Amino acid sequence: MTPRVVSGMRPTGKLHLGHLVGALRQWTELQSTYDCMYFVADWHALTSEYADTDGLTSYAYDNVADWIAAGIDPEQSTLFVQSLVPEHAELYVLMSMVVPIPWLERVPTYKEQIEHLAEKDLSTIGFLGYPLLQGADIVIYKAQYVPVGEDQVAHLELVREVVRRFHGFYGELFPEPQPLLTRFPRLPGLDNRKMSKSYGNTIDLSDDAEAVQKKVMRMYTDPKRIRADIPGTVEGNPVFLYHDAFNLDEVEVEDLKTRYRAGTVGDVEVKQKLARAINTMLDPMRERRAEVLAQPTRVRDILMDGSSRARAIAQETMKQVRDAVKLAYS
Ligand code: TRP
């Protein structure tokens, strides 16, 4: 049997180049080797966005259009919505019975995020339970692998601990899921801070060519280079990190790096070539995105169909889980 991969994304905004490099490229590659299930983690979005839920469903559709534009094939992978498979919540409740609260309090992202998002009240059960819900998302499909970023590795560790404890009470039911990390290092935002829509430092997958051009021209670059004839630093320079990630013309990239180090190229040329490379890469995605969105119910139909396929699997697992917990009434 083909090993299964499960991963999810929270619908909290438009997708940007960071999502492409950090997730979508890998999701696309995995499709040919694994039985892939990718979902909109709308309940996870609620854990921090519960006070303003207006955009959720439109972001969900918009994000999935981007997934497909990036190469996710809804025929090959199962694309679905978490809240359309309520069995995730049932499994979460059953698992919550055996999970000591300190295990969740110890997860590093828990306190970090509470401090980072200080304007939001995250002292909720929903937020504390975030990684446990993530565990239910994964094990309900008996997935072996979970493509995630570095920041999610601690969540997967918790999930494996919970699985072992659950098995201790009720017997073997699930594989212990392993993370699949992206090889590519995290890209900084346009201003060299962490890439985040809240900093307004992203290039979105849905940006048009002109917007990309404008954003690239105001990118942060080597600050000591106030004139084109001053030798510049390539390493860690966001403009070159982006060249490495998106410019397929390796000869051009090498030439620009050499001349940058020597102080024989202007920033404008380096950035113009970067903008062109990003637009060349985004163009076919823009086309596919437009194609998908031209059919008004297409994305919804894909998600409905995927969710019912996912649900059939989840229901089968829940039968086994209820039996194991001895909650079978018929
Ligand atoms: N926590 C993940 C993130 O923020 C999203 C997510 C929710 C997820 N459930 C998941 C990822 C299950 C992988 C598997 O990126």
C-alpha cells in the first residue's frame, strides 16, 4: 500500500512566496510517490481568529485555487476541509481524555505564540489544544508522513507521545507520524524580517506582474552598498536568497553574484532581473489560477468531493477507535 501523507494549512490570508517554498512545492512533489491528503485547517484558523471569522471561507477557496495553481492535482491528491470531516473533532475529544495538560503547556509554540499575539486572548482551551487537534487530523487517516516547517516539529513530537499513550490504554491503532521537512531554508520577507502578512512584507501568489515589480524594487538589500561600485554581500541578502529560490537561469544568477561582490553591478539591475524571474515563474500559476476561478463552483466542488472521500476514511477509523475505547453500542 502507498504510504499516506497528510498536511494542512490555515486559511488566514492570501498565500505568498513563503507558502510556495515552504509547503506547496513539496506538497506537489510528494503527490507522485504518496497517497496525499491536503486540507484547509479552518478549525485551526479559529484557534487564533475566533473573534473575526468573516474571511475564513473565502480565504479557504482562494488558498485552494493557489494550491491547484502551484501544481496540486485534485485528481491525484485528496483536497478537503477539516470542518467538513467532523470526525476529527470526535477523535480529538477521545484523545483529550488521556493527554495531561502540562504536555500541551510545554509545547514551545504555545507560550511563544501567546506572547507574540499578545493583542489576542489565547488563554483558551482551543488554543491550548491546537497540537492535539493537529494530531487528530493526522492519525485519523493513519498517515505516516507529515510535510511541515521546522516550527511544527515539536507538534509532531507531541502527537507521537499522545499516540503512544493512547495505545497504552486502548491498544495499537495508529502509525506514529514523522515530519518531512522542506530542504529549502525559510525565506525572509521583503524587508528582511520574518515573512508575514501582518508585516506587509510578502509577495502574494495572486499579485500581478506590476505589483511584483514594485515590491521587488523596494526590497531590503545590502545596506552598506550606497553606490553600485561598492562591493556587496551576497550571503543572507534577501535579493539573492530570492534569486536562488526563483530564478531558474543559474548562469544569470552566478553572473549577478560575481558582479555584486566585485561592485560592478547596480541594485536596479539585480532587482529587475529578480522581478522578471519571479514573474516568469508565477505566470503559468496565474493562468491556472484564472482558469480554476473562471468556473465559479470549481474549487467548492473539488473540496466537497474531497471532503466526502476523506470522511469515508475518517469514519472507518472512528469505528475502530470506538471499538478500541469500548464505546460501541451496537
Ligand atoms: N499547524 C499547521 C501550520 O500552521 C497547520 C496544520 C493543522 C497541520 N493541522 C495539521 C499541518 C496537520 C500538518 C498536519 O502550518
